[in-house]
Amino acid sequence: MAHTVELNITDPGFRRARTVNWVNLGLLYALFYMSRYNFMASVTDLSNTFGWSKADIGVFETVMPLVYGIAVVVNGPIADRIGGKKAFLIGTVGAILANFAFGCGAFFIAKEAVWAGTGIDRHVVAPAEFAHGFDSRTFLIYLATAWGINGYFQSFGALSIVKVNAHWFHVRERGTFAGIFGILIRFGLVLGTSVAPAMIGVFGGWQYAFWVPSALLVVLFVTNYLYMHNSPSDAGFEELDTGDATDDGPGGVSVGDILKKVFVNPVTLTIALASMMIGLVRRSVLDGAWMPKYFGELFNVDRSTGTWHLAFWLAAAAGIAGGFVFGIASDRVYKGRRAPVVVFGFLGMAVALVLFSAVHAAGVGVAATVAVMIVLSFFVNGAHGMIGGAASMDFGGKKAAATAAGLFDGMQYVASAIIGPTVPLLVKHWGWAAWIAAPIPFALIGAAVMARLWNATPGKKGH
């Protein structure tokens, strides 16, 4: 077993190696976000081309989070056993192929759908026509299958990043690390919502919103294969005593020990429940396909307008700020406790959604909607970074960080899978106001759940 040392991050060589490791790992993770949120940003183009209804879009908003959510739980122990680097590279190959296959759907379109009307009254007057034996149903199945496969391999991203960084960051640094984690998420979302759809205009086809991210993933696969290391010992340094919930003792750890460590722990199970509540807020209103649809139907705002890009860039900046504010507060004010800031995050989400409901009811326009979107992004991403980026390392430790991340992230996405079929029904029967208000109870439940862990901190021998 590699020798461990106390917190010793002042060595310039170590800091340099950790930075190189983190940059390569982080950019690859951002591209994972780009290569799954490119669908959200391209949904208007896809709907226009194929004549999709909200229910059709809901298929993808169900398949991706459901497959991802299950896979991230199942693959967590695998990533803990094989190491973060190998798991990340496996996931990268799968994401490359899935995005490429999704874009290849362009070869099966014989004639695009024809639409009439504007806003909520817009409807298809002539359906799309397909080639090579496809019809609207089989084509939808093809794309949904490709996207489900993408979801499976995307699951290795969050698992790998926390698995690797659990070896490189002390527990007293991880709140701040979660802020950096938030930068990656928001940077990836900006790549997905602005850069990926811009490729549609540059190259003249929706498929390039999927092919360009696929090509970029190839580049980052190479750099991570060459320069990313699982742990300090792999890079020629001594292992760090990270101060987390890692079990002492030589040798590895069995899958059974990993599962017991995470799935029989009331603290990790409580955090997983809170993560479900984040998913029901985050994926329904902020980061799913529905916000772009809302902007399009109510304000005629899409990727071709400056308002679209400004909205998502400002929301990204607010998410980054939330990650750092929450992370630094958890490290310095609450001495490594994550629950207090997550409680504040959930309460902030509830307030932001109430404001969103009021803005929608008043019909005051797109600027006010963007403003509440920015506020919501601050609180959602601050809380998400604490659970996904810090708590998984704290309470999983170096040996079970990926499994803990899998549980937390997986429960978030499994819960959010109900959003796909639910939002079309809500909007159809009660309008967009119901879509805005529906997540408010989940934010309040999340606050109550995390309040129970107010004083919880990781321990060397358990909790």
C-alpha cells in the first residue's frame, strides 16, 4: 500500500501535477455535459425537422435520465474497482459513438415536417418523411436508443471525476473543489447550449450539434489517456491522508464492502433522497428540454436570438458563483459540513420558483424570466455541487467515492425520469404555470431532509 502523508499541498511539483490532472479531467467532464445537453439546445431544430410533439420530446427526457440514473448506480462499484481513469475512458468511447450515431439520423430524413402557426398554436400540417424503411415511430426508437446508450456511458463521467479527485483533494479543500466542479458543469452546459447548436448554423445541419462534440471527445480521450493519473502515487508522489471516510488498512476493498459502506449508511441514504429532490427541480425547470420549449412558445426565443445565449451564459455564471459560495462556506464557515449550505440551497430554489410563478402570472416578459432563471441556477448548482462534488467524496472516501457518487447522482436522475412523461401532461391540461409550480414541494422536502444532517461530517472509521 502506498504511504500516506498529512495534508501537504504546498509542494510546487505536486500542485503542478494536480493542476495538469485536474485540467485534463475537468475538460473531459465538461465535454460530457456538452455531449448530452446538446440535445436540450437542439430540441427546437429537431422538433421542426421531425414534427415532434411535446410527448415525443418527453421520450428523450425519460430515456436519458432513467438509463443514466440506473447506470450510474450500477457502474459506481465498477469504477471503484477498476479506477477512475479507466472508467472515464470507457465512458468517453461510448459517448463518442452514441453522439455520432445520433447525428447519423440525418441520413434517414427524406423530407422535413411542415409547420403552421406560431407560439403555443404552432402545429404540424405535413409530417416528415423518412428513407431506408424508417417511419416516424421507428425513427424515434432509433434516436431514443442512441440517446439511451449515450446515457449509459455518460454515467461514467461523474463517477470517475469524484473517484480520481478523492485521492487528490483533502476533505478541507473539497467544498472549494465543488465550486470548481460547478464551473465544469456550467462550462459544459454553455458548450451544449451555445456552442453545439451554433454548429448547426456553421455547417448547415442539426447533426453537427452531435458530431462536433463527438470529435472533441476524441481529442480529450487522447490527452486524458496520456496525462491523467488516478492518484498521486500513479504520478510519482506519496498518497495523501485526505481526512475522509476511507477505511484504513492495506490492500483493496471488495465490491461487497463498497456496497455496504454506501448502501447501509443512513447518512448516504439521506443524501441520496435529497439528491432526488434536486433532480426533480433541476431537470424539470432548469436543465431539461422544457426551458427552451418555454422560451420558444411564450417569447419566440431560440438559439438564433441573442436573448437565448445571454440567458444561458448568465445562468451558467450564476451556477458557478453558487458553487463557489456554497463550497467556500461549507469549508470555512461550517468546517467541512455540507448539509447547512444545501438546506439554504433548497430554500433558495423554493423562493426562486415562487418568483418564477409570479413572473409568469404577471406576464411581464422575457427579461424577468431570465432573471429568475439566473437566481434558480445559483441555488440549484450550489446545492448540486455540494452533493455531487463534495459529499460523495467525503462519505464514500477514496475507496468508495464512485459508488457514493453513483448513488447520489443516480437517484437524482432516476427521480427526474418521471418528468419526461409528466411535463407534457401538466402543460396540456394546466398550462406552463403548472410546470413552474410543481417542483416547489420537492425543494421544501429537500430542505427538511438535509436539515436532519446539519452536523454530519465524515469520519475515519465510519459515521
